Amino acid sequence: MRRRRFVRIRSLSIREWLLLAQLVVVSLAIHVALLAAPVERVAAALGRGAASERLRRFPFLSESLASGRLTTIVDLATLLTSGRHRCLPRSLLLLWLMRTRGEPVVLRIGAAKGSGGELEGHAWVEIGGRPVVDSPSHTSRFSPFLRF
């Protein structure tokens, strides 16, 4: 796993490195915001920020990347800041970035019963009813209870 992560990071261009650095900072800010406020307020603030003319230009260089490459860099940024359990920060970051591009993105949060009987939660982003990062077979395990 570490080797694969290193290869993914090493393959970034200078432009992508600069974007990754900015997204790491934003990911940390989202993490702190989630400690201080409910997810509904954080998602609403990010939605307002995506509509703001000033924040629409940040992070610099993100508008020039294809959506697939952008999601890869978002995934790396949240992996570096949140580790394995990064679905909520990753989804919130994608929600903001995709909305700045005018994409009709929806954030979903759902729950499922795990194999050991424990409750599992998951957050994901969809465009047109299809998950952006996760596979449909993975997200279909979860019953959505929140939508932003």
C-alpha cells in the first residue's frame, strides 16, 4: 500500500504537486471544521464557497485538470491528512471542487450493517445518480440517510 501511494505521488507533475499542496491544506481545514460543526453546516458552507467568485478560483490550477485526475489528487490529499477513513473529508472536498466547476454533484451519507453486526457509515459523491469515486456496487451496500 505504501509503495503504491509513493508511486502515485511520485508520478505527479509540478502543477499537480502544487494543487496537491493546496488540497492538503483545505483537507486539514475541513477536518478541523468537522470537529467544530455538524456535517450539514460544513457542507452548506462549502456550497456557498463554491458559489463565491473569490473562492471559485481557489485552489489555483484545479480548473485545468480533467475530473478524473482531480479526483485522484483529492484522494491523495485526503489520504495524507485523514488516512484510511477519509470518505467524508474526500466527499466534502469533491463536493466543493465539482460545484465550483458547475457540476450537478450530490453528497450522500449512508449506513449499513457490517459483517460483524456493527454499524458502518460511508460518504460519497454522485453526479447523475452515479458515484464519482466509489463503485456502484460499494455504495449500494449503504442506505443513504442524508443528501446535500
